[in-house]
Amino acid sequence: MQVHRCRFVDYVPQSINAIEFAPSTAAYPYAAVGRANGDIEIWRTKGNLVHEKTIPGIANGSLETLTWAHQTQLTQDDLEIFDTPKERADAKARLAESAPRLFSAGLNAVIVEWDLAKLVPKTAVDSYGGAVWCMATNHAQTKLAVGTEDGHIRIFDITNDALVYKSCFNKINSRILSVAWSQDDRTIVTGSADGCVRIWDAATRVVAARMTLPKEGRDSTLVWSVIVLKSGTIVSGDSRGRVSFWDPVMHVIEQEFRALGADVLCLTADEAGHTVFASGVDPKITQIKLLPGNSVANAGGPGKKKANMRFKKWQLAGFRRYHTHDVRAIAVSSHLENNLIISGGTDTQVAYCQAGPFPNENPHRQPCFPPLNSVISVASEAKLILQRQGNTLKLWALGKAEPASRLLADQMESGQELQVFQRQRDLLRMDLTTKTNLLCSAISPSGSLIAASDAEGPKLFSVSYADDSRSTVRVRRIHEFPPPGYVPDISECQGAVQMRFTADETKLVIATVEGFVSIVDISGWKSKQFATIRRHCGHRTTEGEVETDAGSSDVPTHPGQARRQTAVAVGTRTIISMAVSIDGEYVATSDSTGSIVVSQISGEQQVAVPQLGEGERSEWPTALSFDEQARLVIPTSLNHLYVFDVAENAFTEWSKTHSVADMPHTYNMMSDCVGGVATNPEEPDCVYAYSASHITRIDFTLPPGPKRAVLNVHKRKQIEHAIIAKVVEEKEEADRRSEKQAKRKRRQSMGAQINGGHHAVMDVDDDDNDDEEEEDDESLPSIGEKASLVAAANGRNEPDADEPYKGKDWESTVIARLREAGINAESPHNFRMTQRYQNLMHASFIDKNTMVVIERPWIDVAATLPSAYHRHKYGA
């Protein structure tokens, strides 16, 4: 097989500025990761950390802070509206079942609430004070405190899905860098650029106390982060690298630690408030725990219940370096079943681990690019690669290698490089004028058409070349696209989240932010003739949506099947994956609720794939792909694999026979989930599942194999060579011993014959000279004693040292030792894995036995980053 190993894609990830977990009252444990360009990634934290979707930021925007809100209690106004206990209970239940709300703000002075389903701003208001540096929701989830550039704290009312400016606190002569609410929501704590930590009365909006941190040098100390623990203790992190614990009553420092070598940019604490994590410019994560201190003896009399009391003190418990550059955000999950600590910063990587065993647990690092909804598209016929980033599209042409002769190809080893006679070429860069960053993009197999979409709607471009050498590329936008009817006229949002061309380039399948899957005829694109053939609505399953879709008459519309869905499921539902069959007959789509629908492109048939896993939302599909036989391959968030036969409307016999419990342990325990599946036309029964760290070949004609099998083909070879070499060495040693033993036995046999002959002659002499023989017998051992000594010297009376090797089956020995090492040589090797390619962005076949693999090496990403914090290192 020939592999195009591409490392020229210059995707530059954005730094992480904010990380926030959804409140523990929310039904789904989400984490939001905010990037510097305004993009917000939504990650699921149940099971593996899985990227679900990306909310595109405003073009050329910024993001400095994030916060969630999930109101579960009724306000005073609500209590006046709902009179009876039943009405109040129903209202509280509706609040609890609602989806959490997500807010963001940055240097553009706008506070935005995002629609988690449609991926567009739901509400946007001015901050009324310039750039927003910090933001926090109170514990009742009814108010939003915002710290701005002009030194004011502003309060926004967020009850009943509102975002309304309410009040403004007194001004200070410095920007507010951090803000936090007390546990009872009566006070607000802020940190500012003048080196002060202030406690504000939330009712009177004035400063109740001010604590000043000392300077180091001429510049004021910057208080980058503040949090309030459950006990009321205030914790601050500042530009001196110190973490300070403040008494909330006396307003003095109880304890202070030099946690970092430079600025402390972020703080977080666990739900109980007994563990604090700090990080910043010095990219180590420091853990500070509340531990029992020394014993204090009380001279108690008989009336004292305790004669010995212990007090608790904060102590440095450990640290780890999970990042190479500044850590700007850190968060600990409040969900007890998912007690994760997640961090990120300038090095663009999301690192996470269990908070309990910290710092003894190694982190899992997610790739610096979106692992799902790939930013890479490949034109298989034209050998072109399309990359999407922000609002920019880039196009490359693959290089060409000298074809190897058949004889040479048979002699080449795996991984051997071919001679390249034409290198890759950068053909095109398009900077699109859009209001938001791009949601998706696609290129047709021939490379003649490029489709891209932002939140406003999809766009189509024609690509032409001046000659066969592609030295000149012309790109024109086709303004007649999209045609009417690809979304209903009453639709408020027209953006597309997924787009795919059919293999014959006659149709373009568009999945919109509202859950429509539209089939658009593009066969007449040269004459600018487009038409919407039909709309599938299999993901729109609420009663209201089904009723509305059934009444559409502009284009043939096929409503989904109505079923009960929770408000949080509807409020976060987005189509996240799409695949089109090779014959162009079916399109499969999956959404963030875990639903998978297979729709007929040329007909009205819609098939809902049965639920994956055992419980509701227990696992989700992370990718979709049709194999060469039009079977749908579904990898999941728990690294399981399902194969669904669309024609039979059932899972295949392979999936039924081999349950998820039969999957190899190594494959199941990979920290990153499968992000795509590639198919080779030469191997109709095989697929290649890939993630950022591996490519695994899976043969559906074979069982998964032993549970503890070694999957990595390179590691298997190393183990096989080591075991075979060891057994060969043992066999050679056994042969040498056997040869020595045979020689020894021959010498003993010859010695016995010689000694026996000498003994017969002496017997004759004894008859003639009896006295002489008696004298000799007294001074020398007898012949019989000598024979016994020789036998003893030769080990004849000892166990045979070569006995274990006699008649040994060396082939069986090799097979047994390989089986102990996790390699079953007697059964075919399925789930063949290679980890040669790292930071894998995309893998697909562009021809028979020709694969293109696109990597983004971390060393190349690190070269684009600013300088990291310099640590002095001593010693040789």
C-alpha cells in the first residue's frame, strides 16, 4: 500500500483563554473551552472527554471569559405568578429539565448568550464599560456579575431566559481582572490591576472591605484570579506567583504560598472547597490541600468533651507540568461521577486527568485541532486537499512519487520512502467575508467545486485551472446558490453544520443548524441551475416540529417520527456527523443526542438506527462512514464499534456476534476517540478507523481476537523478534549442551571399555604374583572405585541437566510465549494498529491501495507559539 504522508498543512490552533464546566444541576456534564479567536468548543465529560461541536466565534473576535447558568429555583416574581404548590412544583421541574445557558465576553465589549443547538448568538448586549475581563454567575443562577475595563462591576439579570442590564457598582480607578460570588450571594469579591482584593456588598453596591497586596518592584501587583470557597475563605492569585488565603471576617491573610515562579493566572477549587489548584505563566499546576495540622492540647476539666483538638491548615500537596506554555484556564468538574481537572492555555492543548489522584496520574492530552467535524477535506480524483481555519480556506495539490517496479515493491520494507519527483504545491488561499468563523467546508471529488458555510448560510465556489499544471487557479462564487427551499422560509437560521458531495457530483447534501437534511441538485452548476430535491427531518422529532414539517409544501419534506424528548436534549441538539454512501444512495447523520438516521437521497425512506449502548446517552457516535458494501460503520465515544446494514435495517452478524465486551482492551482504552473511518476499494470487508494517535485496520470477516492482544503491528514485530531470538538462543544452547553431553557419554563409554580390558589382564597377573597385587591394592584405589569416581566426575550419578530440553517442541514453545505476551500466532490478527502517525488530522483513500495521511506534528505547532516561561535549570 502506498501512503501519502502529508505534514505541510499549516493549521495554527488558537490558544485557550477560558474553560468552564456546566453546573452540576444540568442533566449533561458539559465543558466549554473558549479559544482566543472566539470559537467555543463543547466537550462531553461522561466517559472519555469527547469533542461534540464547535460554536464559531465572530470573525476577528476575541474571548476572555466564559460562564454557565442553570436556574433551578423560582424567583420572588415567579412565586407571585404561581400560586398553588402544584404550579410551583411544575415550574421548578421545567427549570430543572431545561438546558444550561452559556455566556461569553471579551475585548469587543459585548456579552453574548449562545444557542447551544443552532450555534448562533441567542442574545447579545453591550457591557457598557468597554472590554470585559471577567464574568461570574451567582449561586442562585439568577444574576451575572461582569468586570470591565472602566473599573465598574455591572450586574445583569438572567432570570427567565433574559439578559438585561440591572445595576452598576461604584467605580475604582483600575480595571477589574477577576470576580467571584460568595456562597450566600450577599457579597462579591473582585481582584484588580491596582493590587487590591475588594469585598463588595451586593445590596448596597459599595466596597465593604479592601485588602492590599504588597508590590514587588515599581509596578502594582495584578490580582489575576479570585475564588470563594465553601467555608467563605477567599483565595487570590497574583502576578507575584503567590496564592493567598484570606480570612473573610478579619480580612487578613491567613496563609500565603509561593505557588509558581511567575504570575498566577487561574485558580479553581473542588466542590467541597478542600483542594485548590493554581497555574499560570509558570506552566505547572500546583495543588494546595486543607490538611490536619499539629495537635493542640487543651487543659480541659471533667466538663470538657475534647481534651485534644486538631486544627487544619493549607499545605502545598504537589505539582505537575502538563503544558509547555502559559496556562490560562483551569477547571474542576462538580459532577462527582466525573471528577476531572481540565487545563489549557497558550500551547493550545486540552489536558485532563482525574482530580483525586493528582499529581500522581499522567494527563491525557487532546489534539490541538478539532478531532471531530474535520477541518480537512480531500478531493480523491483530483488529489487535492482543502483546509479550513477561521474564515480562511486553503487548497493544496498532493505530490507524486516515482512508481516502484513490482519486484522492487515486493522487496521493500514497511515504512520505506519512495523517491518524490513532484512535491506538493500551495494552490489557493481564500479569505472569505463572513460574520462568523466557518462552520464546515467540503470539496468535490474532481476538485471543481468548493462548498463552505458560516452561521448565515452556505456558499458555493467553482474552481478552474488555466492548464494541466494548475499553475493558475481561478475561483468564482456562484451567487445563485443556495436555491430556495433548502430550509423552510420561516427558518430563522440558515447555516449548515455538515456538507457532502455525492461521488458523481450531481448532488450536495446539506445538514442545517435546525436539523434539516436537504438534498440539493447541483448537476447544472455550470449553467447556475440549482434545485432543492427534498428535505429529510429525521432529527426533528418533537410533536411541534413533526407537525410543522408535515405542513411544509414548498419542497417534498419527510417528517421524522414524533417521540418524547427532554427540553435539554432539544436545547442542545445539533447534527455533528454525516456520511454519504459510495453509490450515492444513502446519507447517514447523527446528532448530539446520540440519534442516528439513515435517509435515502433519491427517495423518502428514513431509517432510525437503534440506540447504542445500554442506557440513555451512555455512548455517542464520534464518526460515521459507509464501507464498500454500503454498510454503516459507527465508532462511539467509548471506543466501541458497530456495523449497521441499511438494506436489512439491522446490525450485521459481526456486530451481533461480537459484543462491545469482545473489543480488544488496548483499542477500548485509547484516550482519544475515533474521529473517522476510511475504506479501501481493494478491501471490501475491511475499514481503517483512525484517531489523532493511531490507525487501526479492522476486518469484519474475522473475530476481534483475544481481549489482551497486542494490536500495534510494530510492537508485535518487536515482541515476536525478541521471543524468537530468545528461543533460538535457548535452542542453540541446548544443542551445544546436548553435543557436549553426547561427547561426554562417548568418552565415558570408551573409558569403560579400556578400564574393563585392563581389569581382565590384572586378574591373570594376580594368579602369578599374589603378594604384589595385595600391596598395590593397599596403596591405590581399586579399579571399581576408580570407575565410580569417573562416573561421579562426569555427573552420571546426578540428574541430567539437559533433561528439560530433550525432545522439546520449540515451535510450541514460541507459540506459548507469544500467547503469554498477548500475541496469538494460531489465529489471524485483527484490529491491526499502527501508531507511526501522530497528531493525525485526516486519513482517507484516494485510489486503490493509496492512502493519504495528514499530520500536524506538535513540533511544528510549537514553533508558531510565543516564547515560554524560562526556568533556570542547574546541574550537568
